[in-house]
Amino acid sequence: MTPTSTDTWGAFVKRVDSLSGPDLYYETQGQGSPMLFVHGFANNLSSWASIREPLSRHHQLWLLDLKGFGRSPKPDDDYYSVYDHAAQVIRFIRRHDLRRFTLVGHSMGGGVALAVTLYLLRREPERIAQLVLIDSAAYPQTLPIFLSLLQWPLLPDLIGPTLSKRWLVRMLLQRLYFNNALISDASVDALATAFAQPGADRALIRTGRQIRPQDHHKISSRYSEITLPTVIIWGQEDTIVPVAMGERLHRAIKGSGFFVLERCGHMPHMECPRRTVTTIENFLQQHETVGHDRSS
């Protein structure tokens, strides 16, 4: 299959079983029911820093860096579409034999999580138990300005060398937060350090250029097939993926919970971590109780 943004859902399904490639970097923390976290575009597992400790008290967290991001390998190839990332995540799940886990995805990682969920529900339904989507990419939309710039032929070559500059990282985060006073130096440093790694700019640009598959409807038209317990969390002030997208996703996934966090932007787990943790924990406790009652 030719690696382009027009990769079809069918090609993705075929690619999963034939996939080979680098192992993704990951960290684990805690004990209990497993949770797998998939970060968003231009980020890495450090984005979960504010919620991993409280969630790890009752759960075993698996936090990965997608191919090309954080400390995962950054091969010089063109397999960086949402489908390619989803295929890599499925490979990770199989390699570590994760079962009955809760899948958590943010932004682009939410789009990856949706593709992973739809694949597993048809082929390996025993693996996935619950789904948490945070300001998730789910439907075609106008690209944010930064992603739009990456589509221009020459501009990425100019942007690439500046990605690791702290001032640019802070400026990018300011577009993602509602309250810029909450942007920590630690989060800026973590992203700047990640962007400075060899190949990071190339991987980011290639992912950005393939972030919107032209056949997105092949995924979005199937969201109604998701029957897992699902909670959708959204920042009310998100200007990257508007809350209307979350409402649409909530309508598509029957029985899903939908929680809008006031005075919060595109990064609830970073900007509003306490409310995000509370929402996730309440959801997990509710469905663990339901599952226990059914098995009694």
C-alpha cells in the first residue's frame, strides 16, 4: 500500500496483521485494572504527568510514545498516518497481551483510539473493556493554523529547526490552554526536549501532513458500532477541536457519558487535571460496580 493520507480503512485492516516495525517506548505505573494511554499530536507520554500518579493508585497504567514522538523511534519513512499509528498501537497491545483494558486517547490520540477500538471490537473484543476520549479528533474539520502551515510544501523546512525553541513551544501551548497562567515550565521543557531529538521534526511534519485521511467517513460512520462503556471529556473553551465535535461524537456512541469542563481548553488532563481524574475515576468505578453486579 502506498503510504498517503488517502490510505483506506481496508488497507489499514490488512496492514495490522502484516505490520513490522520499531517497538514503541512506554512506561508502566501502578497496579490494578490496566489502562492504556495514547497522547495527542506533537506531544508524548509526558502530557499525562499531572494525572498518572492519582490514577495509578488503583490502576496499572501503560503510557506509550507514538512512533516519531517522545522517546519512540523516528524512522525515515512515510508511515505516519492515523491508521499507521493505530496499527502500531494494536501491535503494542498484542505484544504485551493487554486484556480487559481501558483505552484513553487525547486529540489525535483519540482518533487513533477510535480506530483501534473499532478494529478490536470486530476481531479481538476480549481485549478492550472501556473507552475514554478527551477532546478527541473524530470528524473532518478545519485544521488549526499550525497544522495548516505544515501542509505547505516549503514552510515545514523552515519551521523544523525552530520546533525545539522554548518560546515556540510555549506559544503552541498557549493556543491549547484556556488559562495560560497554568502552563508550567516543566511541560514546556518536556516538549522542547522531545522536539530537539534527531528526526523529531521530520516525524511531526509527516504526521501533520497525514493527520486528516480523505476517507475519514469510513471510521466516523462506524462510531455507532461502539458498544463499550465510553466517557467523553471535553474542555468547554477548546478552540482546536470545538465542543460541538464532542456533542456529535456523544450522539454517535450510544450510551456514552459526556462531560464538559468549564474554563478548560484543549488539554484537560494538563490544564484541569483534578476534574479530569475525578471524571475518569467516577466513570471507571461506576462500570466496575456494574460489571461486579452482573457477575454476582
